[in-house]
Amino acid sequence: MPTIAPFRALRYDLKHIGALSNVICPPYDVIDANLQSELYKLHPANIIRAELNRGEPGDNDANNRYTRAAKFLKNWRDEGVLYEEPRPAVYVYHQTFDADGQKHTRRGFMVRCRLVRFGEGNVFPHEETLSGPKQDRLLLTRACRANLSQIFGLFPDEANAAQELLESAIRGQTPLEAKDHLGVVHRMWTVADESVISQLIGILGPKPMFIADGHHRYETACNYRDELAAAGKLTADHPANYVLMMCVGMSDPGLLVLPTHRLFRGMPKMTSRQLIGKLEPHFTSRVAGEGADLAATLWDGLEAASDQGVIGFFTAEDERWTIAKVTKSGAKKMAEIAAEHSPDWRSLGVSLLHRLVVEHLLGGTDLPKPKYVHSINEVIESLEAGDTAGRDATGIMGQGGRFELAALVMPATVEHIRKISEHNERMPAKSTYFYPKLVSGLVINPLE
């Protein structure tokens, strides 16, 4: 595993903010304009003003949302709203949430993690990155000289030894607590005991780290470090050699991966029978019923079967659902058209959907970005409302009209992430969705 280290975090002083719930926010990439406005109104020191400052009329190179973010951070430090931890520490972080009618708690800890480029060490990505988000985060990092939100990293630890060590260290301590806009409860404890931290580093030892979320921010941290090095400003112990990382054991019982279903724009009109004709002989297919609201029942069956090779399709032309299962012929064709990828990659539901079905069998090679949704209720609502309801969670504006095709697809598992990452491959976009998101505002990692 890359080197981890405790650090002196910047933290909110509760005397100034009243409650931690007032100042936290989700990561930038899941905040739409409405939520941004709500967070601005929640508290004048909400971290949204740094994490995702909004543009203003007249913005220019000297005065813009990045410079304003940096100014807010400086003012908050000068006014005592933010203070620096007196001793280097590790920060234990629990998230308690409801899913599928059950209560879950995901446990981890926040540290500094030494940066290594993907492919050059023990840090492995699993998704592709885009230049736009990386440039946005680099401009913010240059201005603020801080990590405002954590990279989400997974590491193998079958016995959960690292987490249990920290759980023992915090036993009996009262945590800081906050609740976010989704009702998720976030709790945090500080561990500054050098003996405990030394044992933690020893347990993690040579273990690999797999990025679950935050690929753009991780690559941005590498780019920022390299900029400082090129300018002669990077010393061996400079904090920019590290990035803020939330570490979660891959065996943690609260680790939950949600599906990301797709609603496609720009597809030609087709009925279920026409779809089945295009899928044969690479899939065995059957019409499963009619009506968008049947999605809930169908998904219960797909989820119970847990088969990556089974996909549920909705064709808007006849409002029918089709269940399709890949055949040996389909697996053979997938091996031909995706020969550059491993069998693990080729067997993923999202890989089969995009490479074999959408691109190869349906000819959808130049489509707009799909609408990505995680809950079945969102699938149903989107199919009934059509592509007209403003900006979705990905930031894409509705184009008008209906979604001609929707797909229910199984999520990649943690084991898929491990195997495919170790092959030095990247999964298709939105292959995983780790719920809930980590919040910004618990700790800030200064890079000065």
C-alpha cells in the first residue's frame, strides 16, 4: 500500500458554526444548481463556498469562483471559523444510512496518502477520467492550496484488522456528528495516539489501494504535485506529495455498491420485438411485461439472480420490458469486439450493455451521454416524464421527448473492481456507485 500518514487537519470550530450539519456538503460532482443554492443559504460558512463556489456576473481571471473559494478559506481561518489540529492525527469516519429498508454503517478512516501515478505503484483506478473535471479541480487546488474533499480508497483486509484497531482506540469517546440533506448521519473521531497510528501503518503494509471514487481528484493531486516539482517548490516532506484519502476495508459490512441504470438519448424508435430481433442470437430474450412501473418487480428478480449477463430493457415505442441473457454466442462476439480487454472486463453487465448491445448490435456509436439513475423509482419517473425535466444528476440538460431505451444493469462488485484494476483496465463510465457519498467539511487537508 502507498505510504499513509497522520496530518493536522483544518477543522470547523463548533463555537462559530453551531452544528457541523450546517457546514458540510456532498462532493462537487453530485451537486446541482438547486442543492448548491440550498447549501449557500444553510450557513455563511458552508464548505460549498469553497468546494463549488458559484459563478458570478463579471468574473474574470483575477476574480472568479476559484479566487473566491480561496478567499473564503483564508477569512475563515483568520476569523477562527477554521482551526488547525494541534497534533497529527488519523480521523475515524462512520456513515450510518438506510438502504433497502435496512440500516447500515460504513466505517473507515481519513489519512494522508502518498501520491503515485496510476500504473507506477500500488494505487489502482477503475474508471476513465475526463479533462474538464480535472482542469476544474486543478484551478481550485491552485487557488486554495488544500484538499477540500477525500478520495475514496478501498484496501483488502479480510479480518478488518485496521478498522478494529481504530474502533478500540475510540471506544468510549464522543464523536462529532452531522446529518446531511439525504438523512445520512456522519460521525468522526480523532486518533492522535502515535502507537495506534504506527500499528495502523504496519497493518496496511504492502496492501494495494483501489480508488472507489475520486479518480479526477486523485489525478489532479498528482498534477498539482508535479507542477510544484517543476517550479522547484516541492521538498521531500511537502504535503502536496500526499492527498486526503478515506480508507475503507473491502470486507467492511457497511460497504454498499448501488446499480447505475441507464436511460438512452438519441436511439432510434423500436419495439420489444424489434429489439429482440437485433439481440439474437447473442442473447436469449423474452418480453416480461408492459408499463414503466413494472421496473420495480423486474429489478427485484434481477437483483436476486445477481447475474452480470442479464439486462432488463424498456422500449418506449411499445412501453414493454424485455429480459435478455447473454449466450455463448454473445460471449464469443464480445471476446472478438473487445479483444483488448480481459475476460473479467468483458463479463461485466455494463461492458456487455455498452460495447456489445448499444455500440455493436444497435449501432449507437455517437449517442449523447445517457441519463444515469440509481434507484428504480428514478427509472420509473424518468420514463414517465421523459427527457424534459431540466438538469439531471450528471449535469446534463434534458433534450425534450422520451427516452427511447432504458436498461436495468447489475452493478460491478468490489471484487470486480479489484480484478479489473489489477489488470490495469478501466471500467465503462458509471460502473459503480458507492452509497452514500463522503461529505466535504469534516476535515480539510492543507497543502502548504
